[in-house]
Amino acid sequence: MTAFAGQSTYLMHAHTNNGRDTAPAKTIATTPMEERAWIEATLRGEKEAFARLVAKHQKPLYVALRRLVRRHDDTDDLLQEAFVRAYQHLKEFDRSRPFYPWLHRIAVNLALTFIQRRSRQTNFSGLSTEEIFPTAPETDNPDEKTERGEMLDALENAIERLPAEQKVVLLLRTREEMSYQELSEHLGIEIGTVMSRLARAREKLRAWLRPHLEERNVVSK
């Protein structure tokens, strides 16, 4: 099925709008029965059927990956690779189950590998200080907004320091709002491991950020 790789390049880059940073086209509404028919047709060698699956799922998958790796170019590359992997391993897919969770799991695993190998090239500014220090106040004061921006920069730098496994669990939990069960299934680890990784990630961030926040009286000493 590797012949799909060339076709997927066209499909994945069709949403970049001549190089500009844009999200994929609108998601196509389908039924599970239609998706199963497309999968069966793909397995019979009909590449156009898999192109329909790409058109259906590329937008939500793009959004999910973008939340993890932040940069459009990196997201685009991972999006293409996820669909190629799904095409190559489609025979292994349990056709009695929904297709997207299986595809999403492939994409998350690719993102984890990407973060492990190239963590210094990603940007994790989407997490807020409230998720680490719930009592940190919101403000409209310009000076305090400047300080808040500095705290977010410090948070971004702290997240960069987390081990990849803890980083991915934290981001999937806070950005994708996945349950512990969903994290367990997507990452192939026990729920207890999910909880311990998340707890260790937050504990490290609090420890690393506390001196910075205490300096600005955001948290009590």
C-alpha cells in the first residue's frame, strides 16, 4: 500500500492554500457504515476510497496534532505521515470499531516520537498558569498583563524541560481534555501510569515556576 504515499502528499498539502498557514477543509459528514465501505474498498485496492477517509478526518486530526506540536509545518508533516501509516496498516484495523480513534492513536504516537526527537523545535505556549497554579489571578492592569506574559514564557520554558512522556500526557489532558481512560487507550499505558505521569509533570512545573511566581506574589510562600 506504499503507493498511497505520493497521493497523500497531494491530499495533505491541498489545505495549505499555496503555502499559507491554514487548517484543512471542512469536515465531511458521513455515517459509520459509509466509512466501513470506504475501508473495505481501500483494502480492495481503490485508493479513491481512502482519499474520502482523508477528506473526512484530516481537519479534526490536524487540530489535535496542532495542539501538541504547535507549528503548522510540523503538524502538516505529522498529518501526512499519520495517514500514510494508517493506509499501510489498514489490514490491522478492527472494522467493528470506529476509525477515527484508531487513526488518532497513530497520530499521537507519531507526535510523541516527534517531541522526543525534536522537543526544542516545538512551542507549548497554549497551557495557562491557572492549570498549574489555580489561584493565579486574572487581571486587566497593563503592568500586571506584562508580568503575566513573562510568567507564560517561563511556563513554556518549563514545559520544554519535561520528559516527553510526561509532556504528552499533560498536553493531551489539558488541550484535548482526554479522560484518564482515553489517555490510557491512546498511549497504551495503564491508568495508574497516566495519573502518575500527570502528577509528576504538574509537580515539576510547580517546583520550577514557584520561585518565578513568588517573586511576583502570585502564589503564597
